[in-house]
Amino acid sequence: DLTSSGITVHVYQISPYQSDNSFDHPTAGYHRLAAEISMRNDSNEVFRPYPAAIEILDDEGHRFGTGGMPPSPSFGSDGLYSGDIARGWMSFEVPIEMNSGTLNFNIRRGPPVRVKF
């Protein structure tokens, strides 16, 4: 678990992912990674996690956002009150040759939380 500004982030797993939806395909030259994550609000203020603020960085600093339909349940929350936890999956579209990187959580009220994989 990593904490920044009262938000604790836990990454359960990051693995290759292919959607069951026949219309959901990655862009040519890319594949999907799925990340199962949770965020817990340890502060006294309401925190609203935005999936768009979570991205993957490669070793050269290139950024890759979410892409495609994630496994279920998907990650998201309208707001986390003190003690609340949001847990679920997100999917990211990254270059086929990418096997390692950093999951980057841009927490607006503090420094980002970064998890290497």
C-alpha cells in the first residue's frame, strides 16, 4: 500500500487482458493491460477518484491512458468519504513491446503515487 495526502492506493495485479466483447480491440501495434486497484480515503475530506487521472508510464516517461472495456467490476466512484474504499479494474492500451512500466496515480491534492511493474 502507498499513501499520498490521505489516499491509500493498493495494486492487486497488472496483467495482459483481452476483452470478451468482439467489437473491443486495441489499436494496431498495441495490447491491453488490466490493473486491479483500490483506493481508500484516510482523510476527513471527500475524495473523488477520476479514472482519467490514472495512467501507465513507460521507462522513457511516455504516458498511456485507459483504453477499452475493463474486466468487471470496473474501477470508479462518485466520491469516497472518510474510510470508504473503491476497488475494481481498469484497462490500458500500451505498445505491444511494453512489458514493464509504472502505474501512475495523479492525486490532485498531493504528490502522485507510482507503482512499478
